Amino acid sequence: MTHRTDARMADGRALHYFDESGPGRVPPPDPRELPPVEHASVMRLDVLTGEWVAIAAHRMSRTHLPPADECPLCPAGRGSAPSEIPAEDYDVVVFDNRFPSFAPTVLDVASEVDGDPLWPQRPATGRCEVVCFTSDHDAAFSSLPVGRVRTVIDAWADRTAALSALPGVEQVFPFENRGTEIGVTLQHPHGQIYAYPFVTPRTTQLLDRAADHRRRTGRDLFADVLDAERRAASRVVIDAARWTAYVPAAARWPVEAHLVPHRAVPDFTGLTGEERDELAVVYRDLLGRMESFHGPGGEDPPYVAGWHQAPVRTGRDLTRLHLQLFSLRRAPGRLKYLAGSESAMGAWVNDAAPERIAARLREVGP
């Protein structure tokens, strides 16, 4: 059973320890002298797309790829630099990001850019949390014990519930970026959780498609996709009792897989103990296959592991919790760049056949 202990950092940010060994942790004080967190995040509406764009100029000064002995995510005392985590060791830790894209502080922001109603503007309120998966700086998520993966899942569920309950939060998104090619600025194994003040464009599009499918057929779009992928089987990578991993028929990335629960569950909080137990095994397995896809090469595979959850207040019956895992490495030493068609027009071209991607992911499994 996972036990949570709450603490505060020197600048007032929240810090949560998730321990596997039982209750009783006494959080050590944060010895640092830190100024209050300052941010200037605003959101401006792109009137051409109807999408909100967060502008977080303060993030330009965030920590960028420090040497291992100055890692701020390692436990206190392991390096020469002060740690964000004052404990000498930990299992899983979650804390408020010091450089958040979305933050609880309400700024005095003009409601319009340049006083023009064409461009609405508002503070980028919300939350951004950092999730440290292990105290081991050199580990990877796929190398964690199954029990530790289960603790991370419990932490995701805990934070999803807490963040969803905050005023103004519309969607909670846990994710991991791995690899400098993705834009990772800290090498320690960690992920993030964004609590958005709006429903994201990807989810809005998904809800629109799911609603249209239900009007036309009376059925659940995710259930129909899952059933079709399992019937075809050619793109299925892992078929477990409660979860299935498959390469989507219209995969966009050189390596991409979705991991979907068989039961319609809107977010992590709805998973049963049995579903969490199996997820810990299947998710670690899938990440290991991703890392082995291109064979031994000594390079950390760049990937994004994004957990899509239903919005807090709308469309919870139209979508379900699911993982979108993808890598932009199309071959050893070669990346897929989002050039003209993808970046400018949003029209994707994939050089890899989804069926071949799935076959390779099956080949490199345990």
C-alpha cells in the first residue's frame, strides 16, 4: 500500500512523499533560503484556431541539463548542489514546479491584448507538478521494479484527484518526456503533471469525434476502436487481461503505441487495484520495448509517454484513460522532424507502416 506524507519547501511549494514501506516518515525541513516563486504566465486566445496559447517567459531561466552531481532531483546530500528534495532517500516524490507554465497565483492581467477585444487574454492559472519516479539518478522508468511502477500509478491517481478538485482546473495530464531530443532539461528520471484551466485541443477534437460517433451509431468510439484493433490483431503489441497495447491504424510517429484499458475508465482514480497491478507490469513492458525498438546503440530513446484523461467536468462518458507513447527517432541517429506539412498544415506523413511498427515491438518483447 502506498502512503503519502505532505511537506512544504522553503519557498512554500507543496512536496508529497509516496512511500512503499508504510507510514511514519517525518519530512525533514528544507534548509535552503529561497525567494518566493514568481511567474508571469498568461494565456492568449489564437482567434484563428480558437485555442489558448500559454506564454511563460519566466521559463527561459529554468535549470538546463546540469551535471549529475548538481542534479536538483537527487536526494539531499548526494551532490554538490542543493536538492529540491530535502530527504536523504525517497521512493516517489511529487512537488510543485518552480518554473510552472500554469500556476495558482492570480496575476493582474489586462483582459485584452493591446486593449483590442479581438485578442482575449487571462492569467494562466492551474498547476504544474514534477514527479520523481526514483531516487536513482541513472535509472530509467523501464528499469524500475514493478512495485515502484505501481507506486507511481498510485501517485498519478492521488494527484489527479487532488488537482481535479481545484477551482478552475479543467483537465489533468500526467506525462513523461525522455531524451534531450524531446527537450528534457533534467536527466533524472521524472515526469510532470499539468492541470490545465481549459480542455486541451487534442481532447476537444477527440470528444467531438466521439460525440459524432455516438450520434451516428449509438456506440462508444473507444470501445469500437479497441474491439477492431483486437480483432485485426496485426497491430496488437500486448494483449493482457485488462489492458491492450496496439499501434494505431493511422499512427503518426515513427514509433507509436497506445495502451488502453478494456473497461471504460475516465481517469486514474477510477482504476481498480487489479487494473493498477496489471498496468504496472504492462506499462513497464511497453516502455522496455520502445527502448529496444532500434536495437542496441547506446543512445537513450527519446519518447513522450502521455496519459490522456477525461476532462474534469465535460465529456467524461465519451473518452477513457489511455496512453499515447511515441518516439520521434525513425532510425538510429535519425529523427523525424516536424517540417512543413506537419508543422504548418497539421497534415501528417509517416514513413513507417503501422503494421511493421507493431511487428517490431512484438519482436523486441521479453
